[in-house]
Amino acid sequence: MATTLQNTVPKDAGPQYAPVIQIEGLRHSYGSRTALNGVSFDVRPGEIFALLGPNGSGKTTLFRILSTLMLPVGGRSLIGGFDPARQPDEVRRRIGVVFQAQNVDIKLTAAENLWHQGHLYGLHGAMLRERINEMLQRVGLADRAKEKVETFSGGMKRRVELAKGLMHRPSVLLLDEPTTGLDPGARRDLWQYLQDLRNQERVSIIVTTHLMEEAERCDRLAILNSGEIVAMGSPSELRSEIGGDVIILETAQPESLALRIEQKLRITASVLDNTVRIERKDGHRFVTELVESFPGDIESISISKPTLEDVFIRRTGHRFWTEEQQEEQK
């Protein structure tokens, strides 16, 4: 069943809230496999919006549709009022795209990469030189302008790609897993730059990611699973739906313990990966009652504040497995 979720935009909102990106009932499939099943959401001006989901959730398909590389089988999307499926040239003038795979010519210098990119958008002469200098300064590479990109670190190459994507002053920036292959320091630098870009130039940014900590940095996010949006809102809004702490119990017989907890204490207990999972306000107080009610049955207890993964678990009934975790489970 398709999921349709609407943004909470103030009534009679002014133009600052008018969506830059509108997604309405997008559908796509690969043969018999459904990749997108009626996905709908908006992105506002100057907003960082994440598409968070495990592999196979549909986020890459959605990214390719928005970047004019793929046609949906149903529904529509609008970027700046233009449809990527019907008006790809108009959309390309308004978007900057940074793909997951490296998209720089490492045999050219940083400035030469931007020079060729500028030519694609009709920039020439003094205007092009000025824009190259501006962008290299913006991404902190002005002192490396004449060095070949093959000598750069992964984080520096990513910054060149960002500069390429922003050469034509787009109103929308699309980023597909932008921190892939970057070390923690380079990731922090990238996210600081994206936040500066949002705050200073009001660029709307869509980021696809499978990393919870990256989604936490965004203004809002849509969590995708099997081609549908299962939750949408700000990180704090989504975490607040848990309504308390998350308690995980390790036990030899999780199914039996979960059933007895529900029967005796009249609360919901679920089994997840051979552990018992409980959502409970003031969990640190409740664990005492648990231990006293089931002496000898509980091997260990952990209590944590809710995360975005807990939201995913509540909505889907299973964990948010990354590709690496999926391989570990095989």
C-alpha cells in the first residue's frame, strides 16, 4: 500500500515556505520488483532534506528520477516548477548533482575541472575565471587550484565535485551518499559546508544516505523502506514518537519472556534479533520491576534514548541493516 505524507507548512504561509521540490505519488518498478510505490513529499527553500533508507529502499531510484537520469512509471516530480521527465533541460539548469561514484578528472587540476564544467553551462572569460576562484575559495582549495586532483585526498576530491555541482549557481543540490569513502574529519567538513550553503545561499539540498548520524544533521528526512515512506519529519519529531526509553533484554528464551512480560505487566514487548525490546518512559525505574518480576530470566539489560533506527524498527518491525551488516548476517 502506498504511503502519502504531507509537510506541516503553516497555514497561509508566505513564499519562504513554497516548496522548491514537489514529489507526488512517484512510482517505479524493475520488472516485478517495486522500487517506488506512491512516494510523496515536498522540500522547502533553504532546507537540507535526507532520504534515509537501507539498500533496496528506493532512495537511489528516486535520486535518479530527480536528476533526470530515469523516467518514473507513474506520478510526477517538480523542481522549481519544472518536471524532470518532461523538461529535463530546464531542470538541469536549476540543479547541481554530486553522484556517489567519483566524477572528477583526476588528471586535470582542480581549476581545470571547474573550467570544463563552467563551459558546459555557458560560462566564459573573466566571468568563468571569477567563478572558479570563488568556488575554490568556498570549498577551501584556492591554494591547490593548479594541482592535479590525483594528488588530493578523498575529502578534497569530494570538495572539487561539490564545486563542480555549484558552478552554475543552482537552487537545488542533489547528493547521493556524499560521504562514501571519506574519513570522519572529511565528513564533518562536508556537512559544515552544506550547512553554510543552506544558511548563506538558501540552497535546497537533498541527501541520500544509509547513515543515521548523517540524517540527524538534516532539517527533515523521509525514511524509506521497500519503496515507501514509512516516516517523515524532523529528527527530533521522529524520535519523540517513541515516547520514552528503549530497553533491550538478553535472555535464553526471548519469545517466552516477551509473552510473559505482556501477560504479567500489561505492556508491549517485541522480539528482535533474539532479544526482547520494550519502549517505556523512565526506563531506568522500570528495569527494577522487570528484574524483580522475572528473576533469573534476564541475562543483561541495556537502556538507551530513542534513535532514528528505533523509529524505523517501530514502523517496519525489523532493523535498519546496512550493506555491511547484511553481509555479516550471511
